[in-house]
Amino acid sequence: MDTAAAALPVFVALLLLSPRSPLGSAQGQFSAGGCTFDDGLGACDYHQDLYDDFEWVHVSAQEPHYLPPEMPQGSYMIVDSSDHDPGEKARLQLPTMKENDTHCIDFSYLLYSQKGLNPGTLNILVRVNKGPLANPIWNVTGFTGRDWLRAELAVSTFWPNEYQVIFEAEVSGGRSGYIAIDDIQVLSYPCDKSPHFLRLGDVEVNAGQNATFQCIATGRDAVHNKLWLQRRNGEDIPVAQTKNINHRRFAASFRLQEVTKTDQDLYRCVTQSERGSGVSNFAQLIVREPPRPIAPPQLLGVGPTYLLIQLNANSIIGDGPIILKEVEYRMTSGSWTETHAVNAPTYKLWHLDPDTEYEIRVLLTRPGEGGTGLPGPPLITRTKCAEPMRTPKTLKIAEIQARRIAVDWESLGYNITRCHTFNVTICYHYFRGHNESKADCLDMDPKAPQHVVNHLPPYTNVSLKMILTNPEGRKESEETIIQTDEDVPGPVPVNSLQGTSFENKIFLNWKEPLDPNGVITQYEVSYSSIRSFDPAVPVAGPPQTVSNLWNSTHHVFMHLHPGTTYQFLIRASTVKGFGPATAINVTTNISAPTLPDYEGVDASLNETATTITVLLRPAQAKGAPISAYQIVVEELHPHRTKREAGAMECYQVPVTYQNALSGGAPYYFAAELPPGNLPEPAPFTVGDNRTYQGFWNPPLAPRKGYNIYFQAMSSVEKETKTQCVRIATKAA
């Protein structure tokens, strides 16, 4: 290491400690902002950056220095890389400039190292309007030699904007050598070796779209320069396309893909070559957020096929102006979407499906490609039901039974019901005899293809109709008349049964069942004896049956036992069979007892002046047991017609002798004998002056004639039958 190089740090330290020279004359200054550094920094209004790592050192031609002898003579600014760590920076700030016209900044620089090593990097930065520092617009790195080189800066920033040029020396890893600048000039004419950019305009795009900056520059031989778009925050975007407009003008395009709000910033065009750099003004990338409504549409009206909405799009997220409003809607259950442009605050969606849920959103569009924002929040609503289109076309009778009818119908689809909520009802009515009628409606399961109407009367015309109902209306089918099938008939009315009794027969009469349930084909009557007053009559025999035609509702039952109760079971029949039986009990009349034949036989056994003894023979009971035997005495009068025994009437009214005497009756009861007193033939004396069962048997008058009658009596409940016979005559 030579002595001059070793002495440089001491020299630099002395320079930093020595007082700066006062502002000298303007000699050597080309224009405002330029500087030859002959009189230091103060004369040029240059400043060290207060926030960098170290400072530039002023080398004066009037003062001794210890730089290597091969370093240039004169006054300039220098950085010794060997005194600082790699990456450390020193910044020298030029005065703020407000230019009205094209100008050029020209300066000299060198990067030197005795061993040819890399002393570092010289960066040129341009701060606009006191904003943040962007990346360098020009730089040079590595060993350039010990001779001064010239470079130009074509800064296209004009009043009212201002800018400031900053020279930045950055120490490299080699930490050896010098970085120096000198003779900074601000020229009032265009740069010769660096292109000037025309004014860069702002670019406005919608979020999500591509943004393109078009940079146009003038200058010779600039198409091969390095080009990029520089963001204010330091990001560099490479050129997308360059195009020569003519031999002195070219255009460069820079494209930012699918920009968002975070890409919104200031951008400028930069071109760089070994001979300098050109930089445009900052232009703004304005990213507009496509508008989107904050709230969903409002529902104003609803019908079966329309929805009336208010767009409710005054409050938005994003940027205006709004140039187009659209309504986007779809079925919530569908995949299609329709969009309608709207030019009013309200809109009516037509031709919708009834009872269908729709999702409705509002789309807003601002100017520019991609200006349509995302759909706003949805309004989810449902149209009303519409009146049913019709009733089912086919109402088929699937099954007919006596008391039920099964009905089939076509499947009820939405195209018929026009509502997802509907009811299907079968209404029926019928009339029957006895002024009976009924009408009713039955709700059906709409999903079932068949329904059964139960509890109908047999063999009856039933009118059926179907009613399809939804909240908006109803449709009725035409009535269908069906006759139910026959069934077994109901019972014969019990109050219509009438039985007329005789001793040996019963006449039975009845009426048709109240519920014939079809056509009556016949009647069946079964009968049997269940009890009898005559103990000799058997009552445990099998029943007998007779059948009558449908039009015969009476019958005479012959050869019956007197005094016997018969049970009759009557039932009617249709083609379906017999119905339930109706029972009635009828009792035949009892018959008078049968007395032995006294015809031609005198029962007199003995006769005195006041008595006559006769032979009494027991009677035969018929239908009822014998209740009593009676001996009747009839006084003979000469003028009275003699009664014929065979055609005589019995004496029904018992008259005592005393009553007959006082009342003038022609007869009296001489005795009444219990049946047990005459188990077999026995004599009885008329006139024995005794009393039998309350009847006095007085002596007969000797001078009178008498007919003696013997009668047997059967009496049950309210019926009494008597048989009598003249058994003797006593002459006067």
C-alpha cells in the first residue's frame, strides 16, 4: 500500500473537521442547481442527507489532499469506500427544482480503485414533491477508470411539480476505491444522449382489469436502452412492448395485470443507458372499485307471475358514477340466470312461475371495461300461487262395492295445480228413500293416485266430483254419478210385523225392509213353537221354513197347535244374500175342551122328586188345561123353545140360584168342580142341597121340568173357551 493511499483517511478526517468555506462567487456555476464544487457545497445549496450512513467528502483544488496521485486534480465530491462497511450509503441532495421547460442535468463521475476492484455503486435518485424515494433511475457499478465520464439526466417533471436529484454512493463488498462526482450542470436545452419523455397521463381502470401505461420518449439511439416503469414505492415493472414511431421518437408500453386497490399508486417511466437516464413525470394509476349495492332489493308487490321490486341501490360499496343498473334473477332451485337492464328506481319482473322461490340481485356498472360490480345481496322471495289450471281430466272409477267407491285420477303436476301447496277434495251426495240425504267432502292425499269413499249406502246413486284447491282459487270437475253395488238387505221393520191368531193357524203380515240395499228377491220365514199352554204339545222340535216371493209380504201358517206360542224369524234376501232376521212371537188361540159324546145317550143314573143323578165324564183339554167343570140347570117353561144340544151356546156368565131366582134368569149354576175332582167318570146328584165352589145346588122343584147341562171350561190369561152338552132332562 503506497504512502498516499495510507494518508487519505487522515486527510479526509482533517477535511471533515475543518470549517467549510463561506459562500463564494458564482464563478463556475452554469445555472441554478448546478455546481463545480470549487467553493464547496454551501455555494450550490447542496446538502448532505441527515439520515444516511456517512457523508460525501469535498476535495478542494486550493487545499492539499492525500489522494493517490493518479486521482484527478481540482474540486469535486468523493467517497472513500475503504472507510465504510459494505451496504452503507452516503447521499448528496441537490436543491429542489421547479422547471418550466425542457432541460438537462449533466454531470461527471468516476469509480476508481488502484487494484481495479469494485469500489461500489453510484445511484441517481429523483424525489418528486418531497415524496418517498423510489428506486434509482440511473446507476453505475464497478471500476470505470481514473478519468472523468459524463452522464445526462433528462427529468421530465415540470412546474407546479418539483423534484430533487440525489446522488447516492453505496459501498460494495470490496471496500476499496473511490466514487466521485463533479461539474453538475442544469442545461436549458434537451439532453443529447438521454431521451426525454412526453407527459405521462394518469390511467384509470376498474379493479380486476389490466392497466397499461404508454410512455413516449424523444431522443436518438434510445430504443436499445433499458426501459422500465417505476412505482413510487420502489417497485419496477419491466417493459411489455416498444415501438419506434420515427427515428427520434419511440413508445414503450407497460402492462399491470388484473390490478386491485393495492396497485393504486404513482408510476413513472425510466430509461437508462451508460450515458445517462431519462425519467418521466409521475402519473397516477387510479383503480376504481366496481360498485356493488349494500342492501338487497326491496319487495313492493307480488303476484302469481310477477314480482315488483325497488332496486334500493343508492348506497353502494365501490366507486361511481353509475351508468347502468341491471336486475339479475334466478330460481333458487335452478341453474339459469337472467339479467335485465333497468332505468327506473323500481322494476317489475314478468312471466315468472307461480309459487316459486326466486333470488334477485342488483348489478351496478361504472364506466370502463370491467366496470360491472359483483351482484348485491340477494332478495329471496316467492311468487304467489296461481289459480289451478284445471281439474284432472280423467276421473275413473276403480272399484265399486256396496258401501265404498274407489276413484282413480291422473297425477296432479305443478303445471295443473300451479302451486306447491294444494288440496284435493272429493265431494259426494246422494238421496235415499224416507227423505234421507247426505252430502260430504273428503280431503285426499294429493300424492296418492287413488282415494276411497267409504260409508256409502248400498244400491244408491252417488254423485261424485273432484275439487282442486290452492290459496288462490279452485277448480271443480263435472259430477259423475255411480250406483253402489247391492248388499244384503236390512231387517224387516219390527213394527210392521202383524200376526193374527186362530186356534190352528196364524196369519202373518210384514213390510219390506227400510234398507232393501238392492232388489228384494225373496223372503224367508222360519218358525218353531217355543211354549204352549197345553203340556201335551211338544215344543222342542226343529224349525220349519217357508219362502215367499219378493212381492208377497204375508203368509198363513196352518196346522198349528192351539194355545201355543210360535217364534217367527223373517229375513229378506237380495242377490247378495239374506239380511238379518226380525223376530216376532205369536200365540195361537186356545180351543174349547172336547167333551165326551153324549148324543143319544142319557147320562141319568137315578131320579127322585127333587134330585137327578147323572154320570159326569172328564173332558179332553185342547190347547189349554181344563180350568173347571160346571153343572148348569135350566128350568123348562112350556112356552120356551127347546134348545138343540148340538147347536147350543154355552153359558158363559155364571149365575147363582139366588141371582137367577131374583133376576128371573132361566138358568143357574148348580156346581163348579175343579178338574182334579173328575179324573175319571163319576156320578153327580143335581139337587143334593150342597154348595160347590160358591154355587148352591138346591133341591129341584117336583112339579117343574129341568135340562141338565155339563160344560168344561179352559181359561188362560185373558182367553176363556167353554164346551157344553145337555146330559139329562128331568120331567115335571
